[in-house]
Amino acid sequence: MTKKFTGVVVKGERWYVAHCVELGVVSQGKTIEEAQVNLKEAVELYLEDSDFDDLPESAGEVVFYPMEVAVP
């Protein structure tokens, strides 16, 4: 069985940080690819102890965009 989740990678100061949106699992890597591999492994480890009936799944299309907001 497979499930689809949404992974987001953000450049930190020194590392790339990868986050699984639906599960809240986070990992990191020195490169984007390493962060992605590490996140997949972290999600698989997380799922070893999960109840598969209650798992959220990706809702489909995800749109990320940069935005600016006024800060008081």
C-alpha cells in the first residue's frame, strides 16, 4: 500500500529543512536531494507506529508562493 503526502523543502541558514505537511514530520540535509531522502525515511519510520486508518493524505494540488506583508 502507498499513500501520498506533501513534502516541502526550505533553505535554512546552513541546511535544507524538509517537512511533511500532513504528518508534521521534519528532517534535514545538506542538499535538497538529501533532505528529501531523509524526509522519506523519517516518514517511513513514523508510519511504522501509526494506525493506517487515521492517516491524512495529500489533498491534491499545493501552491506555494513568496509574499510580502507589512510588519508593524
